[in-house]
Amino acid sequence: MKTPLHLIMVLFAALALCGCSSQAPGSAGQGGSSAKKAPSPKAAYGRYRFGMTQGIDIGAQPLTLPEFSVAELMSRDRVLAERLHRGGMRLQMLPFYNGKDIGDFLSTGELEGGIFADMPALTAAAGGDVVLVAMLKQGAASIVARTPMLVKDLDGKRVGVTLGSAAHFTLLRALGNAGLAEKDVELVSMEVSEMPRALAMGRIDAFCAWEPTPTIAFASYPEFHLVHKGLNYGFLCLRRDFVASHPDEAREILAAVARACFWMREGGQLQQLAQWTTQATTQFQTEPFALKPEHMMSITRRDLLDVQSSPRIPEMLLREQEVLYQKFLFLKKIGKIPETASWAKVRGSINLAMLREVMADSDRYALRGFDYRGNTETDGTR
């Protein structure tokens, strides 16, 4: 039997209290800058029960929005659970602290899928083991400072960042546009959850992070200032061998993503989703989630629901003129992707057809048959 999601989250959080925190990707000295490192939390994942019989394990990050809200809905989707059960399978959604760790477990086959940002998704796609099947975010990574400043004013400053992440890319691109280089700042490697407090305490002068960290920071510390924003994406990835061996189940998972987006557009549902996501994230980090429901709802609308009508991956992202290709080049430059990796291989790992097929057959996949555990207003008949 699979370990229930909420019990896993509680266990993970308890272990985290013992001093486990994630090691950020990257290494000190990249581009001539220095970066302090945090210890690895891999021991915490040792309690996870991967590879259970006929199980589908998908990793997600509770501290990333709006992606985790979609993951939370998928874990509560009785329609998905029933349809997977017909084939003798079940979904287990597992919480992770960062996308790099999800990518690591995807590469070993312990996870069948992952919901994470564009940088770990590109890294996984370059290896050829996964396919990107849905886009769950088109948002921004933001540079936030304690005092009013321009990007050029970061010269000589300490900047918190998760190395190798979309935020790292955004920071370096902004520095370059301002005539600065990575060596002109002191990078301080840290998890996004640490950044607002570190900035308030003066341990750093600025940070660059994705949502919801900037929104949490501004809500907790109104004196903070926005310096710059850069585009980033979030994706659902599935292992290529899982899609090949279980095509029906892969499509049911995609149907659950589409169904979640339809349900979120129903009047009043985002409020309920904000409550569920807050509960799950609070359990994960063992302290109250410092984000008001209205802020969470705003992020979900802005970065997911208002982007386009469905969670499909826009074909234009495959072009070399787009930012996804620039991030691919950045990952090669810092050694996260082999120099021999080709953009053609990454493009071939982005599946545009499967979600279109699911969306085109709404009745077959019950895309509007809402039935979420914990919600008495949905009964599977709509």
C-alpha cells in the first residue's frame, strides 16, 4: 500500500527539523564568484516508498506555485484514482524541496514523473529519459532587495540564489544587461524558503527567486523592493519508458491536469484550493505558510489560468529565439547539461500531441467530471 501523502509530508518535515536542508545545484567559484553551500536532505527521501507494485510516483515541490496547487488537486482527484485503479494502478504524489532532487529520482527511475521548473526539466530532457507533456506555469523569477536600487547597484552585493536554477539564469541575464558579470556579485547559495528572512536580517543584500517566495517576501516585509523580473516556466514531465509502456495511464494523468485547470476556473474554487495548498505546505515546512489565500489565488490566475486556455506547451517555446533555448545554453555553459547535448534532442522530448489528443476528447476523459477528496460540493456528476 502506498504511504498517504499527508503522512509523507509530516515525516519529511520532521526530518527537516533535525537539520536536513537541500544542497543547491551548482558549485562555488562558477564564473569567478563564491557561494556558500547547504547540506543535502537526501536522507529524508530514504523513507519514501518508491516503486511499489503498479504505483505511479510523481514528485512535486510544495514551495513552488502554481505548480504545487495542480499537484495537490491531482492527489485529491477521485476520478483519476478510479480510472487508474481499473488498470490496477494508483498515483502517489511525493513532496520534494527542489527540482534538482526530483530530476535525480526521475533519472534513476524511482519517480515516473515530476512537476518542476524549466531548468531541471531541460536537464532531464537533455538526457532523453523524459518527455515534457504539459506547462503548469508561465511566471517570473524576481530580484528583490532590501533598499531601492537598480540592477547595476548589485555590484559588490551579496545575492541569495539557488545555483543552476531559473532564478540564477534570470540574475545573470539581468547583470549582463546592466554591464555586470557574475564575478561582480557575491552569490550566496540557499533554498528559496530561507531568502526573505535572510534578506530582512541583512545576511544578504538581495535575492532572486520564483513564486511564491517574492510574494511572501513583500507580504512579510513591505519595505522590500522589486528590482527586476525574468520569465520562467513550469512543466509536468513523465519518464519516456512509462509513457511507452502505459500510454493510457499517461493520458489519464494529463486529463487530471486539464480537469484541474477547468475546475480552478469554476466560481469560488480557488479559495478552496488555496486552503488545501496551504495545509499541505504548512505540513511540509512545519510552520505556517506565510502567504494569504488572496495572494495564492492571484499567482494561480496570473501564472496559469490567464496564460492560455489549456495547460498545453506552446509550440513557439521550441524555437531557438525563445528563452527556453537560452536557458538550455546556460545549463550547458555551467556543466549541468553535457556540452555534446543537442537542442534537437530536447525538442524531441517535448510532446505537444498527447495533451491535444486528451483535450479533443473531453467526454472520454471526463475533463469536467469533478470529484475532489475533501470537497463536498463536487460529486463526480458535473
